[in-house]
Amino acid sequence: MKKILLGNEAIARGLLENGCSFAASYPGTPASEILSSFVQMARSAESPAMGEWSINEKVAFETALAVSYSGGRAAASMKQVGLNVACDPFMSSAYTGVKGGFLVISADDPGPHSSQTEQDSRMMAMMAKVPVLDPSSPREAKEMVQLGFQISEEFEIPVMLRPTTRVCHSRQGVALGEIPNPSVATGFLKDPQRWAATPRYRLVLHKQLNQKIEAIADKYGKKSFLKILGGRKASRCILSSGVALAHTYDLLKELRLEDRIALYQVKMPYPLNARVVLEKISPYKDILIIEETDPVMEMQLAMRGRIRGRMDGSIPPQGELVPDVLEECIRAFVGLTVEKRPSPAGKPRRPTLCPGCPHRAAFYAIRQTFPDGIYPSDIGCYTLGLNLGAVDTVLCMGATISQAAGFYHAYRMKGEFPPIVATIGDSTFYHAGLPPLVNAVHNGAKFILVLLDNSTTAMTGNQPTPGIETLADGRKGKAVSMEELVKASGVKSLSVVDPYSLEDMTQALKEADRACRAENGGVAAIISRHPCLMDVGAKEKKKERVEISDDCIGCRVCIDDFECPAIEADPDTGLARIDQTLCSACGVCIQVCPQNAIQRK
Amino acid sequence: MKMQIGITGRGGQGVLFLTRILSETALEMGLEVIASETHGMAMRGGSVISTLKVGAFRGPLIGSGRAGVMLVLDPGSYDTFSSLLSERGIAFLNAASSQAHPHIDATDLAAKMGSPLMSNLVLLGFALGHERLFCGYSQVEEMTGKISPSRFREANLRALKLGYSAIKKT
């Protein structure tokens, strides 16, 4: 039976069909749907396989790895920057190796569409000396789960599956197999020289790892290298992997070049069997390598001068390889004329916080209370506080708290003390906010910390957080209180406010400012708490509709400063009007309007 | 059969649901299909695009000038992606007026129906009325009924029909 599946659903299905007993993840685009699909599919197949949303990627990785140490098949999935967080266990696990098949699924985001970087996880795999499989479609991603587990168990090594956004978020008809009972853990076999190796034994493990990688290239390098297109007359060849291969295939057909150019697919870009690949491609006059995003295959083929790709500038060094970019590269490679395309007429609409988003109210109050403040922020929907001028920095998960401390120290040394208001969401706080908070308190930093608690991981599709009782599979877990964690970190000033009341929020901000400037002041925290309106689990009371009266003078405060997408200016009169199909009737704009022209009806 | 389709709008307008209906319809008809979707931050009210390729394709994205049909839920987003449309292609717009393309005020019609969020299906019905898609009205109607959540099924089908019958009148 064939079913239309999203790439991430295909991966989840592949995990279950191949007996994966445990999967762990932290949500992040484009990887989020892998874990949620895994638990849904396990439930409907009545499989005892377990999936968990872990607090962060490092924890997900380590938890799943111990299942593999015990002999069960396991997987940890994440987005590429999540692998940075899990990098420590990732590097070390290559040395210790695994028992049950262990897959690291790291979803890359060339573009980037929803990420801080365009980094290539295959490069991380190469650095760790872990084999990596690079699927070109949802269907292939599912097949590679099987291959990945096979290599992992045969060589007792973690294997990376590296899909990209266009695999994760593509839909395709995928053949479904049976979901068997998951592979049961045979039990943990003690072997301290391996699992708890001291540096002396780490050298031995490194030698073993090098031997494994060589053996894998030998055995699987040839099998994972296929000719896809090209007749005998072809004088040029293209070597490609991932979704770039799929787009290259379509382009060669569209440009009617399939007889003139041979196309080879590499399913496992690391470790490459350079001998086998070079033997096949060296007879061609010209060779082009097309891969996303870094020259991983190119670096492994020591044939400078003959091979074109990222390293000689034949393929642009950044950006997604969309069909238009690829067409230019392929035309130049074959010597066809390159047509310059007109750039699009309009700019894409920028994303905004949803109508009724509690973060908007919090940001508005922050901006109004401290117009000259410094606003470090973090990763999540609330990055869009940018639009309200209340977000100055976004670095990586949890950095807002460490950076707020850094800003404080930088200004203190100048003898200044500007208001510093750090914002962080609940899921991000649990993920990476605790160590920097303990650190900031311990080292005497003084700033205001606003925890934007909407009781969900909203940006990635409303996955549960450790702050609520619901687990990934719907079972009841233990909620870990944010208040208790903040207090236990040594924070003395803490208030909890619903930001829908701008007055309460403003009051709390002023009090926090006093508290952190007091003689024994330090970090002053505010939990700005209101459920996300997108979260189906959250129940909002039905409210009376909000309307704009004749008192509106068209000052645009509600449109420009408050930036609610449900309010627009009438193109003829310039007066504000509310789009009732978008309005959530939160009523925060009533408090924002300087003319008192917004009321409930 | 080979057809490349672009579907664009603002996040939240139902671009993903149209992508799903058309992908499932293609599969049901025994055609090869691959589609790409926008997830993540852009879904928060930003411009989003889905691309759908029916036939012997491998890659999910569409190059400039290669889309045979475009479904446009938000004319503002169309400005960003109009370069995808081929010279002989046709774009169906959710708009009160347009000089260049067949259009229907799907938002208004859906609002009058009492379900402003169903404008995506009104537009799809309208496009099907022009008989330029790879599938016919009845196939899409059946699939819409099959994959709609039960509480929206009836309204979805009414919206689809509303768009489809609008073309018969103009």
C-alpha cells in the first residue's frame, strides 16, 4: 500500500518498520514532525515503541544512546543547530560505538529558511568520523533508515541520516510495510574500557574507529554509488547527493541534456570510497559536483583541476540549490548560454506574531517602559519581537541570559547601568536557560529577565514543554515548575503577570527595574504567562468583539507600534479598521489606543 | 501527464491543506507526485508557497517559468512568486479584481458562507471550474470529503462547490 507522507513522516515510519524501540528529540524546523509522527504511528499500530520530547538535543542524544548501549534500536532526531547542542555526546559516541542500531537524524536547512546557520551536518559527521546517508526524497529517506540501522549494527557505530528541508517537508507516495514489535534491549554488557574509557583507551578506540570507517567505505561505498542518467556519448558527468540530485535530474531532463551528461548519485557522502568513485568518473572530460551545503564529497576526492564544484566557484558557496541556481550552474558547465532572470517584483510578507499573541503585549510593554533599553532575546516565535523593536540580539538557544549578563558587565565597567531586558520563551528556558541563569546570579549580574511562558513550544507546532504535564505520546508526566527553578537559581525578585493587562505588565517591569538596581539587587525575573492561542489544548474564554469607533484619528500607533496583523489602515481614509476574520478579541489594543477609539461591542 | 503547480498565500490561509488535497488526488489517480511545503517561522503570517509536481519528476521545487498553474490565495504573496508561472500558464487569484488573471473574491464568498477560513477551497473549486488542473472536480470533491476532519467536512465541500459554481455563472 502506498500513502502520501511528509518526508518526516516517512522517516518516522521507517524507524518503526525497522524496529526502533526508542526515539528522542527536541523540536526544531525542519525536523519537528519526525518525533510527533513516530509516537502517533506507534500508537495507532499499538507498538510499545516509545518516543519522548527531551529537554534539549544533548539530552535526547544521550538518552537514546543508552538505549542503544543496552542493545535496543534507537534514534535521536533534531535540526542541524540542535546537533551543535548534542555535539559533545555525538563526537564521543563515535569512539565508544553502539550496540543496538543507533541513528542520529540531523535535518539541515539550506536557505536558510528557519535557522541561524546553513551549516552542513555531513561536515559534522566527517569531523566525528560517523557515516552519513543523504536522501534525495521522502521515499529514499525511509529506505535509508533501514540501511542506517544495518550499518550501525554491523560496525557498532552511530550512523547519521541527513535530510534537508526539501526532503523533510516534501510529500510523496511512499510504500508502507509492516510495523513489527520493536527490537528489545538485550541488556547492557559492562565493558569499562569501552563505555567508560580513559584517555589511554580512547586512543585504542580511535584506531578502531578509523578501521571501521575504512571498512564501511569499502563495503558500502560502492553500493551507495549509482548511475542515474547518461548515455554512452556523455562526455561530462555530474556527481550529486541529497535533494540537489533530484533537482539536477529534473533539470537535465528539462534541458534535454540527459544524453550528454551522465548523472551519478552518492547515497553515502561520507565515508566516500574515493577509489571506486574516481575509477568511474575520471574517464569523463569534465566533472561537476553538486551537493548541499559544503564540499564534503569534493574534499574527499583528491583530483584538483579536474573537478569543479564549490571549491572552484562553479557552485555558489552559500544559499539553497534551488532549480534556478542549479540551471545557471549546469548551463555554464555545459557551455550553454546563461540567461539572467529578473528578480521577483515583490518582497515576501514578513512573518509576524499572531493576532492575540501574548508575546506582543509583553514586548509592547517592555518597549514602552524602557525605550532606551538593551533587549537580548532568543530562539522562538518571540524572535518576531524584532518587528516591535523589542529584540536586539538573537544568537542561539539560551544565549539571551548569558548575553544580558555580558551586557551588564560591559556597561558596569564603563560606569553605566542601562536597563537590560532579556526575553526567553518557556521551552527555550528549559532547553538552555538554566545554566546561564545560575551563572548570571552567581557572578552578580543585574538585569530584568522576562520569561515568556505560553505553555508550549509554539514556533515548531506546539509541542509540550517540561512545564506542563502532557508527554509526547499524551501520557501524563510531571510538570516541572518554572517558578521553583527560577527561585532555586538564586533569583530573589520574581513576579508572575498576565501580559494581556498592559498596566500589570508595566508595573511588574518597573518593580523589577527597582529590584535589580537595589543595593543587593541582581537578576529580577518576571514570568509573563498567557497560553498560546495556536495551542489547541489551551482554552480561551469567548470574548466580545473589538471594534474601532469614529474617534480614530489615524495616528497608526496600533498599526506601526503595536503591529497587530488584524488591524489595517483603510487605504482611502487612513483610519484604522479591524479585520474580524483575524482578530482574536484579546483586547490589548484597547489599552494601546491613545484616542480611546477601540472598544468592545 | 506532467504538471507543475504553485500554491501561494499567507501562512494560515490553508495553502498546506490544498497541497494535501491535490497530492492525495494525484496518488488516488495513480500518478507520481512530489510536493514541497513551507513550515516554520514563515507560517506566522508570512508569505508561503507550496509546489506540487505531478508526473515523472524527482525534485519537489519548481524553476522560474515552469509552473503551468498557480493558485493564489493572497495577491501580495503572488508578487513574490509570479516568476514561477510559465508563459502559457494560468494563475487563479483570490482577489476582487485583476486585469491579468481569472479571479474570484474567495475571502468574501467564504465569509458570506459563514466560514471565512474556507476561502482556500472556494479558490480551488474556482480553478477546477476552468478545467486546467490535472484532475477533475469530482475527484477532488471525493478526496476533500475523505481527508477533511469531520467537523469541517460539510463546510469544506460547500466552499468547494461554491467556487466551482461561480465559474459557471461568469
